[in-house]
Amino acid sequence: MLFLHGLLFILWTTSITSVVYLYLYPWVHGCGFPTRDGSFDPPASIWGALSAQIGGKEEWVDFKAPFRLLALGDPQLEGDTSLPDAADGYFPTLRRLPSDLLHARDFGEGLATLRNASHEIVTRELPAKFQALRKQVDLFGNDYYLAHIYRTLHLFTNPTHVTVLGDLLGSQWINDEEFERRGWRFWNRVFRRGQKVEEEITEEHTQEVLGDNKDWDRRIINVVGNHDVGYAGDMTVERIERFERLFGKANWEVTFRLTPSPPINEAETELDPVLRLVILNSMNLDTPAKDQDLQAQTYQEMNEVIARSRPVEDHTSGTILLTHIPLHKEAGVCVDSPFFDFHNDEDGGGLKEQNHISYDAGKSILEGLYGMSGHPNAPARGMGRNGIILTGHDHEGCDVYHYLPANEDINNRRWNVTKWRDAKNLLDEPIPGIREITVRSMMGDFGGNAGLLSAWFDYDAGEWRFAYSTCSIGVQHIWWAVHVLALVAMGFSAFAYFIIGLDTPRALHGGAEHRQVASIAKEDDALVAISRSDGLKVNSSSDSSPKKRTD
């Protein structure tokens, strides 16, 4: 019994500890959105928020950024397309066996038929059934693993906006029926209680005051990815339409305004900060494209975004670009190196695959959307607009800084890229540059990662500031292990209580009671020993006393 009590104690202690970690992992890791106060780092911010709420300190609100974007990369929901067709049954040989036996000409042929059928079932169909079952369980668990990441981070970090940076699904080649099934899982399992951004927002360029519409924390800003619609050589109107019907428009923009600040003095004009969110389909920025009209739509959206932009001299505007394929960078900077592949001429010769957009396509974003050139005679000396770029696609993630070097000829210099951690000296130089963050995938193989982007307007500097941190739950096996261990603990407790009559609740008190019982038993043994010892002494004394003489 003592062994069972100890085993239950170990099971429940381990299970409770692991459940606490799983459901409170943002706090365990100190995850939180970066704050406006530079003295607070992300790990301190969440504890600061908690202590402020407990202590009722209103000054914490002053540190929170007004725009907090929870960024999730490449969930890639897989499906059951690799499973055996249920219409054929998982054991077709067994279904045909009675008919085959009836048509056997003699006993020997029937025996051979039975032997061949048994071999087919055991070596092929039974493993296929097991693989299908494993796949179904894996899909179910993966959905809720991803859902746990979204739900837990949304609860503890309190984002104002949420985005999924492309590759929502696992393949662009699936049929419409399978697309709908995966879309149902996306909205009803993984991002339950989330909602698609309404068409009245995405169809027209809208402006609203940041924070006024509380629905934004439930809206999912979906960026189109190559596994959703294909690369430029595979993208069709039909694939774009079904994506937009289920997940939202591929190209759109929304502008958020801050409440205008009063002028500091009469000589100053009133500041009117705005933050622009640009969602761009980067799959057809490069050529050859299968559908040139779709490509023209993307470039038209870029031109309209540029036309609506404030002058580059106006630093009260900040631009956040959300797109799937990262900008061009040389080999060795990130895990993915530059790579392009094209279809054969008989298949149309279109763009089949790419790791980055081309240098020229990236240049059109840097010098078009952000207005950077580095030329001293350009507006704002070519420094461009303030902002940041978030991408997906490279599952390993990457954090870089794009810049124009100062030590090259102004008219011939090319864009360079360096890791963000090595860019501190470049930030102090009078050269144009911008940060690009490729958000590491939220898939289990990559640690269930999420990005936390904060944006706020620095009224002292007169421009927008951006800060970024990450949070990871760990591989999907952790999610499975925690729940399986909890089930084992509950099952073993029920077995111990109902089958062997073990007082399970007492087992949860651990070894303390066992030690107390053992201590009492030792005390009883000691008392018995003392009693026996005293008895022996009495007998000894009576025997050793002088005997009376009888004579």
C-alpha cells in the first residue's frame, strides 16, 4: 500500500506541475509585449502588469503600447488527403473474401485464397488502418495544440490585434471540399471565437481611432501564403476567391489614428499620428505569373498605398507591412537562402517556388512603400518613412535590418542586409534602413512560437517606435505528454480507489502521513521494550534477594 501511495503522489505532483506550466507558460517564461518605458524589458512587463493590477497602480497603463500585435506564422493545417479513401473501406480484402471463397474451385484453392487474404490484411491493410488512425489523432491533437497557443497568449498578453502570416493551410493543391474542411477547423478549433476581418473594412481603405473598436482583438488578420493559393506560376482566380471567401482579402490596408495631442506651445502645430497596416500578397510580385491580371492587382494595391501615404518628411506616420514571403537577402543571413524554381515550358514556365522575393521586388517595397533612397537631394534626404516589416515562410524565423551602405557610390549602391543584433551601429548612421522580422512558425516542430510586436508614438521624438519579443511553448509532444499524464493519474487513481479500495485522497498528502504513522509505530515499540525491560529488572531483584533460612 505504501508503494501505491507513493506512486500516486509522484503521478499527481508531476501532473499538476506540468499542467500549471502548460496553461501558464506565458507567465513562466515571462512573455509579454514590450512596453513604452525603455527600463522595462518584456519578461518584466508581465509581472509588472500583474503587480500593478493587484496593487491597483494606474501608472502601468501609461507603459502599455496602444498597438499590440500577436503575430503567428505558418500554422499549415494538414488534412486527411493522405488517408485511405473511406468509400473503399479500410479492409477491402476482407470484404471480398466471402465471394472469393465461394468461387474457389476446390479446397486447395480456397485455402490459398484465405492464406493470401490473411497476408494482405496483416502486411498492408492493417498497417494502413493503424497509420490512418494515428494520422487522425495527430491532426486532432495538432489543431488543439495550435489553439492552445493562440488562446493562452491571447488571454495572458492582451493583444489589440492578431495576425497569421500566411500558409494557413498545408497545400494549395487540395480540392474545394477539403479546403472547406480545413477552413472549418481553422475557425472552429484553432482560432475559435476569432473572426474574419469584415469586407466593409477590407474592400475600402478605412480609418478609425486606435482602440475605439474593441472587435479588433477578436479579428484575425489573415495573410495569404503559397500553401494557400500557390506561387505566381500556380495562382489562379479560383484559388484567390476561395481564400478570400473563407479568410479575408489578399490585398488591403487600414489606418489607425491616435487621439491628436495638444500643441506644446503656440509655435507648434497639433500632431496627428497615424499607424498604417498594409496587407500584401507577395506571391505574385515576381514573374512569370500564371495570371497577369492577379499580379497587376497586387501592384495596383501597392501604388494606391503609396498614393495615400503622407509625405516622407512627415514622421507622424508609421507603416507596418504584413506579407508572407521575406525580402531578398544573401545566403547565410537567414536559414533560407535565395532560391527560385520554374515550371517547364509545357507547364507554362511560371514561377514554381521561391524562398525570398527577388531583389528588384524587395527594392520596390523599400523604395516605393517606404520611400527610401538615401540620396541627399531626395525628400527627407532619402531616409524614407518609418515602419517595420513582418513576414513568414521561413519556418526557422529571422530578424534582419535592410540598409543602404554609406561607403558606396550614391547612384550605384545596393541594398544590404545584416542581422538585427549586429545593426546597432548602423542605426546611428544617417543612412536609410528598416527592420524585417520573419516570424518563426507556430508549428510544433519549431517550438510553437509567437511574435509580440508593440508600436507606440514617441511624442518627444515625433515618430513611431516599434519593439518586438517572442514567446515559445515548446514542441507539440509537451502538449500531448501533459494531457496523457493527467489522464493516467486520474485513471490510476480511479482504479486504486474503486478496485483495490486504496484511500486515494490520503495518497495526495504524500509521505508525511506515512512518516507520522511510522513514527507512532516506533514509539509504541519503544514503550513495549521499556515495559519488558522493567519487568525483567523486577524479577531479577526478587531472585537476588537473600532467602530466609528455614532451619
